[in-house]
Amino acid sequence: MAVGATIFGIIFVVVLTTSKDLSPAARLALKDQKVEIVDRMRAALASASEAEKSAVMATTDQDSQTFANDARTATATLQQERAQLSGLLDTSGSPREKELLAEFAKSFVNLERIDRDLLALAVQNTNLKAYALAFGPASEALQAADEALAHLVTRYSESNSSDDKKIILLADDARISALRIQTLLPPHIAEESDQKMDELEVRMTHEDQTIRKNLADLAAIRSHAEDKDLATATACYGRYTEIRSQILKLSRENTNVRSLAISLNEKRRAMLLCQDALTGLQQEIEEAFMRDERSRAPVSTR
């Protein structure tokens, strides 16, 4: 039934647009057909935009990909409607209607370009993956290292020897530096500026050097190199360092931050231009119909 209705509609439009002298009812039907197509274009544009935003805000790769596909489908539908309207205006459109449709097409080309870049970024979710590592495996590894060092401190906390006091100082200092690194990761993941990321990484590197030196100094203390707590802390911190490298790499790709920025800025501006073009086109269709009807009205001889 849907296919039959579509074919009938196409035949109806062809009959209307190829007739030289249309009846008032036919002219009204033709105008309504144009307006209906513009409305469908507006709806497809809104659907594509909504799906794009959902792809940007989705929290899983699968959801992001699903919404990205929905956005592309809506865009394809809009292109089909635009082509249908273009064919209609070629035979029955005013010069201004054709001009406004061309303006929309130009704006939409830019919108499509933005969407291609935006959706390609959105489905990667590198910032979300970085957060998952930071608050998951990285946090667990750091906690294990901290617990081992805390146990080491507890064992020597009641001693007054200089070596034991040094052990406590080195272990606590390493723990503090490790926690500082962990607190710097979320701002790095959320950061848009490469320069500010560089600054955060410089601070992380400084703290990392402190930790490595303190662990090495602890191992250098006589009869302490084989300490099990120290060995556990060193191994766990090494695992944390590897995970942190993965986090920083994902954070640098910045796909969620970049796609959101594009959506809120470039995409929004391009979207407004397309919406304005469609609004202007619909108004012109209505006004062109009224002008045509007035020109056809019989002139009073009284």
C-alpha cells in the first residue's frame, strides 16, 4: 500500500507539473505537495541532528555506532526528499524557490562534511575509554602499590633508627606523589587544549621521577632490597605506569571532547543555516502561491 501510494503521488505530481493550465484545486494541491516535502526535509534534518547528539553522548561503542547509523540514514532520507523537491521546482517552481533550495543545498553540503568528521570521532570514545582505565585498572594498581607502601610504613613506624625513619619518609613521599599523578589524570582526559595537556604531563613526569627515585633509594638501603612490600609496590607501580601510558594516548586522541565541541559549535551553526533556508523556502512557496492566485484573479470592470 505504501509503495502504491508513493507511485500514485509521483504520477499525481507529474500530471500536475506537466499540465499547462491547472485548475485552482490542482494549483493548491501542488503547493501543498511542495510544503509537505519541505516539512519532511525539516523532520529528517531534526532526526539526523538528534541521532548525532545521541552518538556523541552515548557511553558505549555499540550505542554510538547505532546512533551514528541512524543519523546517516536520516541524512540519506533528507537527500532523497531534496532531490524530489528539486525535480518538482524544475517544472513548477518560482526563481526564488529554486534559489532558496540551492542555498539550502549549499548549507547542507557543509553540514554533511561536519557530520562525517563528527560521527567518525564520536564512535571511537577514546576519552570514555581513558576514564574507564583511570578509574578501573589504573586505580586498582595504584591502590595495591599504596597499600604495600602503607604496610611498609607501619612496620617501621615504632622504630627510632635513622634508616627506619628514612624508609618511612621515602615511602610516604612516594605514596603522595603517586596520588598526585592519579588526580592529574581526569583533568588531562577532559582537557581540550594540547598545551594544557603538555603542562599536566610535565607535572606527572616530575612526580613519576620522585616515585622512581624513592623506590630506588628504598631498595638501596642495606638489607631492604628483598623486602616483599617494596617488591609489591614496585611491581604494582610499574603496572600502573603502563596503564597510565595507555590513558594518556587515548586522552590525546580526545575524540569525545572534540566531537562534543564540534557538535556544540560548528554543527550548531551549520544546522541553523539549514533550518533558516528551509523556513525561507516554505515561506516563499506559500507567498509564490498567493502571488500566482492574485495574478489569476479576474479584474473588476466596475
